[in-house]
Amino acid sequence: MDMQRITISEAARHQGESIEIAGWLYNLRKSGKIVFPIVRDGTGLMQCVAVKSQLPEDVFETLKNLTQESSLIVRGKVRAEARAAGGFEMDVEGVEIVQRVPESDPYPITPKEHGVEFLMDRRHLWLRSQRQHAIIRVRHEIIKAVRDYFDSHGFTLVDTPIFTPAACEGTTTLFEVNYFDDDKAYLTQSGQLYNEATAMAFGKVYTFGPTFRAEKSKTRRHLTEFWMVEPEMAYATLEDVKRVAEEMILFVVGRVLENRQPELKTLERDVSKLEAVSAPFPRLSYDEAVKILQAHGSEIQWGGDFGGADETILTQQFDRPIMVDRYPSAIKAFYMQPDPERPEVALGVDVLAPEGYGEIIGGGERVNDAALLIRRIEEHGLPPAAFDWYLDLRKFGSVPHGGFGMGIERCVAWICGLEHVRETIAFPRMLYRLRP
């Protein structure tokens, strides 16, 4: 009779049963007439126990000499073992080798220390390690939580184009591509402008997809291709934008703490830092933030944008994310609504993650007056013809509206406690990294 195939994550439901697991050899320990193959299947690790006296000789020898990352189907009985990873072990009854990694060309990533460049060149294999596996699992949880938050709060998911005819945040950081008949197109920096159109149709929307920034930056916070969630809301003020951003972050952090404790443990994440994330988030004006920075030795002057070091200083003053609003209009995008009581600042907000992780959310109110928008487009040196459809939104039923964008990779880096965003996505794209 064929044995039932299960995943390692399902082992608790099959205690005392003989089953089979299909996976790969993660590691192998030997102790005389017993070998301990550790098998992974993508859902977890299972230590197996193969006793020479209880197996045909060829089966025991096959396991004893098996090479790392060989693929196999192992059959046996599941039993509880508190000391084992996952709390269960399998007593091996049989094995089928699907593909044996040759000893002449062994698996290149071993338990010893490897340099980051070595590992990045073998990213397609590095993803099999426990640490990388944990990060991608947390990323999955964050993305699911983001979707669940918006889906349960009346937002409609509307996908926006990746090919765009013009910039939404200036032309210097765009990837230009050839379109048909010698036309030029650009890879999107943001779905926001299209989101504003869909918000006027659906009220509350969000888009979730890849975005591209051709910044020649090599910092630990930058990728050239990253994923961003961008909600947009009709009839929304800056305070509405802040409220939704705060609610969403609390929801996401709560979900990760609820469902990904094993992964956070693998990453040696101090979960008390995440448990401290609660409402309300401290609110600072740009003016107040500049004073704090100057008091801590920063050379920032009013009117300058915050660098990574400035954001680190600010976030180290608090144990949870902070919101900084009303930055100078001159350093914000053309579509940001000026404060009517103080036009030199914009009704925008950045959310900075604690522990030095810096900006994870940027957003605010959008310009809703057609004449002002035309003036801002011209001031930024953008081609007005490319924004005719965008200006239509101010002609046909314009309303106050706003939204934000959150980069998933920066959020993952913060929640996982990572030093660099390159580990937050399966195949990172950076200034000097386009492979594998």
C-alpha cells in the first residue's frame, strides 16, 4: 500500500503513522551504526533516524553516503521528540533517491562562513538556508497582512501600469525603455498618479506591484526594483492618511508576531522591540524634527531633506515608528498639496521605522486645484502634455484626496532586523547586481 505523503509542517497530525516526505538533504550526522539525515521540504526541517540493524544494508549505506542537497523521498514513522527541530522525528523505513548531488561537484554553500558576494552570486541556492527561508516567510506574512488590512477596510485593488509615458517624481531616476515605433516609455516609479484616477472612480483603492528607481545609490536601504503598496483615498485629509498608515503598520506587525515566531527566532530578532510598536505613534512636525537633529549634532538646516543618518538619529529617540509631517514644499513632489495656512510646507508625512531603519512610508494630500497643479508641473520642468489626463481629475469633480506608498523591502528589513535590504527579496536588483 502506498504511504501518504505529507509535508513536514503537518507532522504533528500524523504522530505514530508511517508516511513519506519528499524533500532535500539539508544536513547529515553520523554516529556509528546510526545516521541522522535532516530533510527539508520547504515547510520545515525533519530529523530522521536511520538504524543500520533495522534497514536493508543498501538503504543504510545510501543514506550514510548521501551528499548535501540531494533530493530524496524518505519513508518512515513519525514520533514526538521534544529535542528535535519542530518537535518530531522520523524513524526511517525506506528511502528513494531522486537525484544525488555528485561528490565531484558538491553543493557550494556549506555550514562554514561565506562572503556576501559569494552568497549573492549563488542567490538561487542561498534561498535554501534557514535564515533566508525565514526572511522570505516573514515577507510573505507582511504582504498577506497588507492585503488583508486593505481588503477588510473597503479598499479595492486596482493594478496600475508598469510602462508609463512620463515621470511622476522627476525624470532623473527613471529607467527608459524602447517602446514601439521609436517611442520612449519608462518603468514606473509609482502607481500613485493612476491611483488618483481610480480613487475618483472607486473611492478607496490600492495598488501593489513592482516599482523601479534608477538611483545610483549603494546604501543598505536601496534597491533598483522593489515592491510597493500604495493606497489612495478620495475625500481624505493628511490626518486620514496618518490614521490609515498607523493602523496598517500595527496590523502588519501584529500578524507577524502572531504567525511567525519561529522565523523571528531563527533570525534572532528581539521581539520585544516589535511588541513595543503600539498606538499612538509620536507625531513631529518637520520644524520640530530639525530642532531635535540640530540638538544631536546634525548639520541639517531648515529646507534640507533628511539623510539616512538624520533619520537614524530621529528614530533612536523613540521605541516605535514616528510620523514627521509638513516638510518644505520645495523638496517634495509636484503633486503634494501645500498647507493653506503656510504654503512653504506641504501636507505630507513620512513614517520612519525605529532602530535606525528610517523611512518606510511617504505620503500625504495631493494638489486638488487645476491651476496650482499646472503651475507645479511647470515649476518642476515636467511636460504638461504628458499630464493632460491627470489634470482632467481636477476638472471633473475634484475633491481633497490623499494616500501613501510603503516599500515592502524596507518594512521587511525593519521587522526582521536586517542590516541590508538585499536579503528581503528573493532576487535583489541593485546598482551592480543584475544576476542571478
